[in-house]
Amino acid sequence: MNGLLDPQTPIGLAELAADRLTAAHPTFVAVPWSPHVVTFESPVKTADAAPCGTQLMAKFIADPEAPVDTTCLDNEEKRAPAGDRARRPLQLLGGSRHPRRCDSVWHSLV
């Protein structure tokens, strides 16, 4: 699983890795509103519920041969980075000192 908002492992690289899975039941899940560390960084709207990534992992561990239950994706809390907290990682990764360029990256994701 990989978050679509993950700046450390961009979705394209994750999909390339997923294409090379060779286990008996390879499964890849893209988690729309999650950054890096999907297991912990994919909160859901339901109060006191485990993050979606944790739910996905727990269900897979319980029965690795079953189809992956992705229903928690429908309950994922939609959130996008905002303000300087969003721009700073992009500036560090992309070397951009232009906030508007960084903003346009996030706008294309949301």
C-alpha cells in the first residue's frame, strides 16, 4: 500500500514495485489521502477507528489469501496539506524557492 500524497515514495515508484510482486496473491492498494507511513497516517472519519492503513494490514494478516477489503478507503478523512507545512517539504525535495510552484503541485493532487 502506498499513499497518493507520499513525497518520499511517489505513487509511480510504488506502482513499479507493485508490478514486480511475485507472491501467490499480490495486491497493491493506493490510499488516496495518505502521505508516507500509510499504516498510521490514513485517518478515517469514524471516531476511535484505526487508521485505514492499519485496518488494511490487519485484515491482510488475518487472511492473506482473501481479497483485500478496501471499504475503509470510503471512510478515509480527506485532508490536504495546507500553508507552509505543505510547501516546505516540496521546497526541500524539489529545490523550489517559489511557493506558487509548490502550491501548483498540491493543487494537481487534490
